[in-house]
Amino acid sequence: MRCTLVFLLQGGRILLARKKRGLGAGLINGVGGKIEPGETAEEAAVRECREEIGVTPLDLTRAGEHDFLMDADAEPWRIHVHVFTARRWEGEPQETDEAAPRWFGVGEVPYDDMWADDRFWLPQVIAGETVRGRFEFDSAETLVAHDVRPWTAAETWQTPEALPSPPPAS
């Protein structure tokens, strides 16, 4: 599965959203979701921001790519995530049936209410760095392994061998 994640940054603040449904429901994160067939990562990032919080990013900047191995201890499946930041957008963030956005100071990011991997790479993204990461979660959504490195423009992302997409929601 290919996905996007967008973080709006403005004046020492970061916009995060509590996810209301789907994978990670109840957790706080950036805004994003699945890349649809025929969409680029950038197109999906803009679409997801419009759908989830009602804003249109105007200046998406690539901030990283991550590969997640989920259910590593059972029936593994992968998520490849394109991470972006934006400092300009149209519209005001608003709550929808998918997400409840909220501004945080960059020194007040609620990592205890987020996916466990975020604390290993989000500070670098907030600081303007570009990163790449690999993370493994077990079937209880516990982070069991991680590797985060700086990512230079000269590098290309090497997606590991394909594993099945997640099982359909029941």
C-alpha cells in the first residue's frame, strides 16, 4: 500500500490531527491517506488534506519516505509512506468525520498520543531535514524495530520486496 502524510507548519507550530477511523484511529498524526491508482504522491497528499481537514496545500515539500512492516509477527504487510510538509495553504483547518485537527507548538508535539515511530523522525522533519525510515510493528501495533537516516536528493528510495496489502476491513 502506498500512502501520504502531510504536516502543516507555521510560525513555530505544527498542525496534527486525531484520526477518527481506519488504521491508527484515536491516534494523533499528520494528515494523509492512500494513494489512489493513477495518482502521484503529491496529488494524493493534496486530495487527502482537502478531504480530511478542508485545506489545500500550496507548497508541498518532500520531507521523507518511510517503509512500514505491519503485523511483523503474524501475516506481514507493508505501507510505503511519502512524507511532506507545507507552509502555505488555502482554507482553514476544520474537523471532519475523518480527523480533528489541532495546532501544537513544535516543542509540544504529543508523541505519547501518536504512533511510536513518530518520535524517531518527526523532530528532524520539523527542523527541515529530509529522512527515510524503516519501521516494524507487531500485530499489537507495538514498534519492534526501527532505522531512521538522513535522506539526500542523490539517493533513490529502495522499496523492499512486495508483501500483501492489509486485509480488508470487516
